[in-house]
Amino acid sequence: MIEVSHTQAESSIPVNLPLATPPIVIIGTGYAGYNLAQAIRERSPDANIVLFTTDDGSNYSKPGLSNAFARGLDAKGLITETLLQVEARLNVRIYGHCQITHIDTQKKLVTSRYGEQTYSKLVLAQGAQPIQLSFQGDASGDVMSVNNLLDYHHFREAIADKKHITVIGNGLIGCEFANDLCANGYKVSVVGLSDWPMDRLIPKDIGEQLQANLSEIGTDWYLNTSVERIERKGQGYLLTLTNGETLTTDFIMSAVGLKARTQLAQSAGIDCNLGIIVNGGLRTSVPDVYAIGDCAEIQGQVLPYIAPINYGIRALANCLLAKPTMAQYPLMPVMVKTPVLPLTLLTPPIHTQGHWQVTKEGNGIRALYLVDDKVMGFALAGNVTSERQQWLDRVAENRSSSVS
């Protein structure tokens, strides 16, 4: 059982107590929030930093949720530090199980049910939440998403005595979970809307190879369709798909994607679109309010990966300490955790019109995204993933020349 630490939040949070120097307040203690706090502390031993989180504040790697079975880790095993350990290491104040309900950007106050906290600078690092689909049937509410440590704890408990798991969603996360579950003895069915797995990121040739390799270890595929109805059947479920097919399963998880948490920002009058809109310095449309991580929208994109957060943290930590800095984002390939077919991806720029050129070499597949015969992105599968650096260099050169 994962231990939930009920911290000092309720008993000792300052209620309407003015501070001589209002702190930097960070809402969120995920990867972005904690690593930003560390970056600020490295630059300023004396900075006053306060963090708020709705969970117990455990420090863990969220990307590790989708391959934790392979590493033999349960939810407790994923924790690297408790809230109190982070407090001590960084000399910060963290309020666990404390939800911020309102931001007053004029008075520079955040409000929770425990009271108000002033801020000098405010950072929204609230991440993203699973997209919730609606289904017909008496068991539509039994579908589970795994988006945080507590979700993963409940997930592990729920499937302990199960044999067959259905994953709704054939994107990156759905494929990573399918690989992890099958490799650990579960039978998995994947239901997805498109022709092949991860169709938004990789061309058909690689998608079909990934599909075949996952099939070999126990994954069944129901593609070009979706779930219409979910009904209880014995100890499990009966799923009716939009194409008329049916399947039975012991457990259902949803991996159809995430949406940035923008509700708090929107209610405070901060400009939002797909995410909380920020400039190159991670500042929002409101003075002294910033956003970073999965909740932030940068140049029209939400970038739900670790690398953009790391580069953003460097700039934002400086900005918060009165050293204006623009974030510099190099090319950031994504490594997909599907051991049955290792994948390295660099998506082409948004709104780019081009085509994939695919070649097979031994046990690998090389897909280059060409625009006017220039490589602007790539997807490398199998043993050609070792070519990552040479294609990164090529793309960097081509993108630079196209801008100039």
C-alpha cells in the first residue's frame, strides 16, 4: 500500500500572514515544479520558495509509469523522495494535499481552502490531465487512466488478479503500456481510431512493424474503430465497438491522450489555448505569472516531454531571479519505450507539408520526412536508432538554412 503523507498543510499553513518578501510560488510538484525549485535554489541560496500540490508531494518520474512493470517497480518503488525529504534538501516549503482554488493577479494572492498566500512571482506547473471519453452502458465509469503515482498504485492493485486488459488508444502511451503489460504476462487488446499504431508520429511502415512485434508478445488490435458501449459481464466487461465487433476483457484503461490543465489560469484571466500561452521566457499574458511543463503552450504547441521542460527550466529560473532569459530549444528527439521495436522520433515542424521516405535495413527501418528533398524530421526503428545523431545534425542544418 502506498503511504499517503498528510503534511503540515492544514494545521500550519499561514492564513493571511503577510511576508516581508513574498515568495516565489510554484503550483505543482511534478517534474517541472520540483526541478524548477532546484534550479532556483542552485542560483539563489536565499530565495524564498513555496510549492503547493494536490497530492502527497512524492518525487518520482512520471514517464516511468508506462514501463514500471519491466523494471519491477510498484508505486512505492517509483518514489525517489518524500515531500519532507525534498523540503529538507532544497530548503523550501511544500504544502501537500492543498489545492489552489483562485488566483488574484492584481493583489498577487493565491487562495486555497486553508487560506491565502502572497507571491512575488507565480509559476503554474500543473501538468496535464487525461482526456475523458464518454461511453454507453452500465460500466462506462469503470475505465481507468494512469496519469500519476496514485493512479498507478490503484492500477497495479486492480489488475493483480486479471489476465486480459484492454487499452483504449493506440498512441505512444497506449503502445508503451501494451508492451510493458504483455512482457509481464498479460494479454492485451488495443482499440484505436487510426490505421496503425502511433500514426501521428510515425509512417505506416514503422507502425505496422510495431503492430506486428507487439502482436507476437500477446497484443490484439482493433483499429479504425472505437468503443461505443461498455457493460459488465460476470467479473469482467463486454465492449461493443463502433464497427460492430465485440470483445470481452477483465479490465479497461484509457490512453487516448492528455489535455493541459488550464482551468485555474483561465479563471484568473490568463490567456490560454491548447495550454497556458507563454512567451520565450515562459511568461504568461499576466505580469509575474509564468507556466512550464505539460500545461504550457509554446509557439502554438504543447510539448509533453521531459527535454523541453529541462531547457525551459534554465531560462525560467533566471527570469524568476530578475535575470531575463529566453529559453533556447534545440532539436529534441523522443525515445519511445517499446523494447519490442526501439523507436527514436523527431517530428517535423508543425504545418509542414512533406512526405516520408522509408527504407528497410536489416532489422531496422529508417523513415525520413522530406520537404523539397530536405530532411526535416525522422523516425528510426530497430537497429538504425544508432543513427540518431547523424540525422539530428542533418535536420539541424536543413532547418537552419530554411529559416535563413
